[in-house]
Amino acid sequence: MKRVVNGLRLWLLLIAVLFLSACGGKRSGEMGMDTEQAAVGQVADGENAGTAMDNIATEYVQLVLALGNHDKHYVDAYYGPAAWREQAALNGMSPAQIAERGRELQQQLPAQAEIQGSSNDLRRHYLKTQLRALVAHARSLAGLDARSFANEASLLYDTEPPKQELASFEPLLRELDRLLPGDQSLTTRVQAFRRGFEIPTDKLQAVFEAAIEECRRRTKAHISLPRNEHFVLEYVSDKPWSGYNWYQGGARSLIQLNRGLPITIDRAIDLGCHEGYPGHHTYNALLEQSLVKARGWVEYSVYPLFSPQSLIAEGSANYGIDLAFPDGEKTRFEREVLFPLAGLDPDSAGKFDQVMALVEKLGFAGNEIARLYIDGEIEGDQVAPLFEQYTLMSPAKAKQRKDFLDAYGAYVINYNWGKKLVADYVENGAMDADERWQRFARLLSSPRLPSSLNW
């Protein structure tokens, strides 16, 4: 019965929005509902609180779609009413107007005087924090605010990552120098070592199918997925990322893998977990099932990339690798299954994962390079060389990472810092693997953001 009522509420909201849009608003080029029609007053506790938040959630979705007209990267996924997308495509609001309306909606969602951690508390906090990020991104696109790494981290991703000096990564570099001795530069030696573990092009399909199936099997042993869930795997090139999940709604995803650059054997499980199980595909399917369909919370039918939700999405996708393959099980599965499929020497798997574990820790140096670049402390032509020096990327990969920073800015913190925050949440007080999986599944099915992880 509850699901039917929520579905009716969503249908009535859609009818109201379409009617108001047809009638026109008082502001030129603004959303279908004008301020007086949309204003519901501050959301207070009581029987009308849910309806008030539903109204704000509806307009939040419309604002996200409208801002997508000004930034092709912004709307990462949308599976709400098609009419809303069509309306947004015709919407004439400028980024400054979108920011103004977003701020008005924020003010209708006051901070909770007493946080109980209820689902309504979490939802209210989610809407307020996501709106804050929308306002910040809209103001940035409008040229109203100067860029800074700290502001992007705080306003867009709801977090304050620690600042580290690049010199603090020298011990990791020395350890790698010990593991891979030689006369050439450490970057050259690491890249030569990694080339020995590249998956031949004609083996990619078999390797990735085996890796993804194992990621799925391990995830399904702990998390109940929608029965009709599935994804399509596609290979692309000339992208600033290694892999991408384009969630389609209905528990369906398009997962693209970038083979424009060589893919090493460790990336099979990493990408299989991160993009698929228990990563992005699982996260989006559970949000859709638990919040959109079961509760009628329309705000989860859209995913704005530059928002706090991304830290949870990327952090949980990276943490999911360790959760699915704990205590050396990743190395064991690679050695026994993936190395033979790729035609690689299984006896070399141990040292390869040892080296790559250290390289992964150097990822935090990438955060600091991003900080220096976004804050204007280094020029663009210094970025790739620093990635080569401190994260040991190849010149081609370092250039790709520079392109990523140009397109996505401080988004890089979501991968490693996000993983740490998710790990802290999942492992805090968890006694065994089953409990960690339970806490992880609750996170993926809830409205939690970085600042509400401890509620």
C-alpha cells in the first residue's frame, strides 16, 4: 500500500508540474512553477513535512536538469519522467538564475535543531546539501565565484580532505625504488614493470568477463540485487577516464572501458568491482529500488556529478574492491584465473600486487597536484610532469590525468579520500565480514552523504 501511495503522489506531482509549466510563470525563462506557486514555506516536522519535501525535491530535479544545459558533464544519470527532461531542454534559465532559485529552496530546508538520524532527517540533509552544491556549481559556471580547491571540496563534495606536502610521499617512492632497482628513473622503471602485465587486446574480453562475473558472484552472496539487473559492456577510446558507468534506470547500466591506453591485469577486478559489483551499478540499482521506487523520492532519479553524492559513489566503488576481495584474495584470484586467461606468468602476481599497492597510495599525491593546479600555484604545463614524478604515471597517462583535472577539477578526491571515509563508516565497530557487508549495503541504500555518515 505504501508503494502505491508514493507512486500516486509522484504522479500527482508530475501532473501539477506539467500544468503549471503550461500556464507559464512570472519570471521570464524560469521553471514552470513560479516562486509563489512552488514556495511551501520552511519544512517543519509534522504531517505536511513529507509533501513539502516532495515539492522541493521535484524542483531540485528540474534545476539539476536545467543546469545540465550549461555543463555537458553535470547530469551523469537521469531516469525520471521524460517530460521533465524535455522541459529542461527548453528551459532558458541562466546559471545565475538557477543558483538564485537553488538558494531559495535551500532556505526552505532549515538545519535540523535536533538530529535523530531518521530517514526524514537524512533526506532533508541530503536535499539541503545537494542544493548547496548545485548553487556552488551554478555560481562557478556564471563566473560569480573564484575557483579554489578547498571550496570545491567543501561546497561540491561536502568534505575537507587533509592537505599533504608532496615531499611526504618520498618514503613510498624510496620503497618502490628498492623493489625495482635500476639506473633509469623510477617512473621509467615502474612503467617498464607494468608493461609486463598488460592484457593483450585479444584477451581483454575473456579477462574482463571472468573478473566481472566473480565480482558479481561475491556481491550477490551478500547483497540482494533487483532480479532484472544487468549491464552492457562496451569498449571506447580517447577518454579522460579508465572506465565509466552510465546508469540507465531500471537496474540497467552501460559500462564503458577505455582501451585507448594499455590496461594492466590489476584493472580487471578494479574496474569490474568499481563500475559494476558492488560499485556504481549496484549503488544506483539499490538507490533506485529503495528510495525512488519504494519511497517515491524523486530526487534520486537524477545524479548530478559535481555533488556530495559523488564522494559516496566513488568512495564506495573503490572500497568495494577490498570488501569483495579481502586479505589477499584479489592476488589469489588473479594468479589462479586472470593471469592464465591473459597469457601472463602467474608466479609474478605477488610482486605485481605489492608494487601496485604502493602505487595506489601515491594516488593521494594526485590530490595535492590538483590542489596546486586549481589554486593557480602551478601552470598547466607543470601538471603532467608532476604526475609522472609523484604518481609514476606514464607520459600518456599523466596527460590524460591533466585532461581529467581540466574537465572535473577537485573530483579526484572522491576516489581515495572518499574510499577512506566509506571504509571508516563501514568498519567502525564491525566485527566480521558479514557485518561489514551489511553496513555497506545500508550505505548504498540510504540518503547518506559525507557529513551525515556518522548519524
